[in-house]
Amino acid sequence: MSLESAQQNGNSKSAVNENAAHRPLPAGRTTKWRAGVLGATGLVGQRIVNLLATHPWFELTEVAASERSSGKRYSEAVRWHLDGPIPESARNLIVKSLEPTLDCDFVFSALDSSVAGTAEEEFARAGYPVVSNSKNHRMDPDVPLLIPEVNAAHLDAIPLQQKKRGYDGGFIVTNPNCSTAGLVLVLKPLADAFGLEKVFVVTLQAVSGAGYPGVATLDIQSNVIPFISGEEEKMETEPQKLLGKWDGSRFVDAGIVLAAHCNRVPVIDGHLECVSIGLKKIASLYEVQEALRTFEVDAQLATLPSALRHPIIVLEEENRPQPRRDVDAGSGMAAVVGRVRECPLLDVKLTLLSHNLVRGAAGAAVMNAELLAARGFFKSRVNQGQSVAEEVSK
């Protein structure tokens, strides 16, 4: 099936969620939740800011970044890298420091890992739900590592996290590494239908995954770099947690044997992954393709503005997927699969593509926030300074 045919059959966001910008608020909610973005000037932070500009549930009210940017208007502090202008709703916001005194109901964290760990804990301790794209807390034993289509039940860990850490209303939820996100989304229906024993993956990862300014031109142009610091370790550990279970007191790993080779290639956006998979049950290629093609989210997830009813698109062309042609499928939230065939070493092999800055970062965080909102984890917060001012005026 071509990408165009898949879209016409309802496998893309354009077909399923064309009115996402007008998606009604969850029952009982009459106003948008106020969102803040930590690390708002970076590549992922900019993507989140851009996604919030037209979001039907969330309103951007605060941006925060390093001391270098603090006190400036967002339009003055940011070096904007996205197509199109800075959203008007963000241009004149004053960039705040990373102090947990922001006037918002929850925060996204797109902070660099050098500062994210402590900052996220401080915001959670101050009562803010923290929806993080950073790596620091992904493997914490009480923090959900979340892909809504894969392991929404892991949100049941939040009350225990709050109890153990003494958080009153605040908590931390993370999304996975950019290359893990697309891989696990594709593995999920195969795990459900046939069980997984072994996974071997080789990645071809875009330069935007390294942030800005990223990889030096003389290093990456006409070249491939067969090493990305920490990437293989993430890909070999995060899927275990994502595909595992929450048993009420801890996360139980999936127990999959997984090996990864990660490479940086001269592509701007889109991580391509070549995957070989060992299944627990015998399955034909047709059964594997059908499991991927018919994978469908549940009724609650289907109501989320960023959700795709069918988040996996299976292409039949022998030379697809390709980053240039397919990276924006489903507005960047789809995993595009092709070249499904028998594997002489394991059972089946395939190629998958996902947008590293959307499905693998900003879009993932926004969708995680949507699920948290739909399940009642967000409350309207009153800024302490505002509360004091109200008391004095009485």
C-alpha cells in the first residue's frame, strides 16, 4: 500500500484527526489547562511551543530557560529553527528562570540532561506535574516511561511515586528516547499477537536528534558516524520497561533479548531503523503485516488531539519508508513500516521510520500530557504569589 492509499484508508492523522485543533475538552472541563515549557529555547522546546500554539486543550502561559535567556522576551531569547514564524501566543512571553514559581498548571521539560534532573524534581516537589522529554528520570523505579498506545496502564505508578517522594499534586512522567519511541510502537502489536524473544536493531539517525548546532558539518557531510553516546544503552534498556508491566509496586521488565547499533547519518529529520525480530509464536509474513496494519488505539486514546486511530502505517513499496518522503506521515506521529520479510537469523525483519522530534520528542510529550489530562491528573494550580495577593486584598 502506498502512503497516499494508507492516508485515504484512515491510517493517518490527516484522515483521522483533521479537526484535532477543535477537539473538545474532556467532560467537566470548561477552560484550557495552562502549560509552561522548561527549556523553551532549544529544538525540542521550540517544537512544543509550536504544537501548543493551536492546541485545543492547552494554553502556553510560561516559558523558562537558562539564566542567559531569563528576563528577555521569548522572540529575543530564541534562535527559531522551525518553518514559519514564532507563534504570536509565545512571542512576547517573558522567559523565566528555572524556579518553580511559574503561573501554569503543569510543565513540559525539554531541558538538557545536565540540569533536567534536579529542576524536574524541584517542580514536582512544588506541586507541578512534570511531563519530561529528558533522559534523567526515565529509568527511575517509580516514574512512568510512557507511550500512550503502548503502556498507558503505567500511569498507575504515579500515586506511589507521590507517596514515596512526598509530592503533593506534583509528579514526573517521561517519554522515551527518540529512537526507542518508533521501535517500541512497532513492537507493541507484535508483542501482543505473537510474543517477543529477541530484537536486533540498526539505526540511521538524523542530525536533528543531536540538537543545535549538533554535529559539525565536516564530521557528518558525506559521512556516517557509527557511534552516538549513550544511545545504544537507552535502546537496549528502555523497551524492557515500556513493554513490561506495572505490578502495583514496581515495574517488571519485558525480558526481551535486545541488541542495538546506532549511527548518525546526514539526514535532517527522521530516524530509520532496520529491525530483526524473534517471535515466541510462529507467524506468517501476512499475519505480521496484518498485526501492524490493524493496530488500533482504544476509545479513550482516540479522543486525544494528537492521537492517530492507526498509528502504524505499513507500506508495500520495496524502497520505502524514506525520511524525505515519509517522515511527516500522520503529522509526524506515525511509525511508517516497510520491507517486511523473512529473516534467516531470527523470524522476521522490517524497516521503520519515525520523526525523531515529533513522535520521538515534542509530539510524544504533548500526547503524554493529553492522556494525563484526560485521566484527571492535572488540576488548576494557583500561583503562590497570586494567592498571597488575593489574601492581602481581602
